Amino acid sequence: MRSILLVASAAALIAVPATAMQHDAHAGHAAPKSSDAIAAAVAAPTRTPTNTPRDQYRHPAETLAFFGVKPGDTVVELWPGGGWYTEILAPLAKAGGGTLYAAAPWERGLNKIKEKQAADAGTYGAVKLAEFPATGAGAKVPDGSADVVLTFRNVHNWRFGGSDKAADAFRQIFAMLKPGGTLGVVEHRLNEGDDSAKEEKSGYMKKSSIVAFAEAAGFKLAGESEINANPKDTKDYPKGVWTLPPNLTEGETDRAKYVAIGESDRMTLKFVKPAS
């Protein structure tokens, strides 16, 4: 009887898990595929040579993986500036059949991206341009269309860039995301115990301030990472965060000191738009 049971059990192990094993194999390939695609995009030969040394401070592969960015996603990059992250996100979208929006104040906020499109249509030609925050001056990211929205060191600009646009910005981000979609925020981090008044002039913001804006718009904080932390950043510079690389607003004064500190201490926050 024991022999019969052993044979039956062995047959069950062979027959029953075949589908499950096949499913697990597919599931096991999904994560490496995304990480491999991100790694390839970070290593893209089209990136500007002067940008790649900053990977040591910005950890793009780890950051995009933390935010759950996948090659086939519809991704919105807000206020891309000179296109540091665009140089990674565009090849990633192209390779995976995804869609990348670059969204910023219409015209002037997108000039650098337009220059990239004109110089290298093969890499950047498919990047869609949109106005953010949307005022009607240009195309907008369609509501409910994005899998992931990313913003790197921009919330302080929305909050203190002449007028407070932060609350409206988060509401518009919430609208452009699909239910269950992700908002990834990287921002210069002010210590929670510091005077909140320092946010206005320093370029740093408290985590609690970011979370408050996001939650007011309907987001839930889903995770945070120390990927972009820098404990050497003392955050007490008269000229604010711009004292550090890459701006180095003090010029040659104490340049070696600030270069040794590196780029700012940054929080990396993942928010989710509830699925229902």
C-alpha cells in the first residue's frame, strides 16, 4: 500500500504542478525583464556623457525599479528640465512599446526636450509633449491614461515658484493616472524637526509636506526608500540646496567641500491612486 501511495504521490507531483510551474516561470521572467530593460536604458549610448557620472547620486535603475516602472507602461515625466531622466525613459519606452509624455509649462518648459527631438528623432521622436499644470494653452495628458507619473526635485518649484501651484498640481496628477496607478516623487529632504519656513528659500521640503499635498489629492503613501539619501548633506547652506552639485552656486568658494558632499539628501516616495 505504501508503495502505491508513493507512486500516486509522485504522479501527482509530476502531473498537477505542470501548469503552476509554467505560470511561475512566466511570473519569474516578468521582474527580470523589467529590470533588464531599465538597465539597458540606463546604459543607452544616446545618454549625454556629462549626465552619466550623476548616476552615483540619482540611482536611476534602482529608483525606477522602486517605482515599478515597466517597459510597456504609459509614463509621464513632469517638468523634465534638461532631460536627464528623459534620456533613460525614452529608450525604455521605445524598447518596450510604452508611451512617454514629457509634461511641463507649455513652450518654455519643453524647449530642451524639443531640442533632443530635433537632434535625435530616433530616440526622442515618439515622446509626447503636454502642458503641466494644464491651463488650456497646450495639449494635456488625458485623464485616466497614465500607469506611472514621475517627478524629480520639482515639488518645491510648484510650491514656491512665484505662486503656490502644488495643490492643483497633485490634483491634476491624480486625474491623469489610471486607478491603481503610481506617482513617484523624489525631492530634496528637509529634516522634520527643522523650521518649516526653511522650505520657502532652501529648495528642501519636509516629507510631511509632500505627503499632505498627495493625500489631499486622494493618494495613499505606498512606500518610501532611502535609495537617494545622502547623510553628508547638512542642509544649512545660505544659498540653499543649489550650493551643492550640480549647481554649485558658490562657484569656486569651498568647491571641493561641496563636491565631496555630493548631491542633496533626497526622499523617494511612492504614492498610489486607489483602485476604487
